[in-house]
Amino acid sequence: MLEKFEQDDVDNGIEDTFDSISIAKPKKLAFVQFCSFLSQSQSINLEPSPLKKSKKTVRLSKNSKKALVNVRKKLGSLS
């Protein structure tokens, strides 16, 4: 989902990302805390939004993008 948001240049913050979850939706507080954990572990980047000063845009980190590419390659080689 985060990859798609970035490809489409969507200004998605934590709330927007939470609202877009439709399956196995966690409690909002748990989601916010998990986003904080992912940011601290450098799995996602919380960047200032170009459209709204009080908002942070959620993006995959470079390492997460690389890991996603590797997983897709491995899954592709299984078929």
C-alpha cells in the first residue's frame, strides 16, 4: 500500500494510511505506535508533507524497498 501511495504521489499521512486499511484493521493507537516503531527501526520514513505543515507523509525506507524487491524476485523464481 505504501509503495502504491508513493508511486501515485499521494500525500498519505498516518491517519490516511490507517483509514485505507480495510482488512484486519488494528486499533488506531496500536497502528500509530507501530508506525513510530517502524520509523525508529528505519523501515519507514515520516517526512514533512509538502501540502500540510502539521502532517507527516509515510514512505517506505530505501532498505524496505530493496527488501521488497528481493522478496518479489524470490517469489517470482518459485513459479
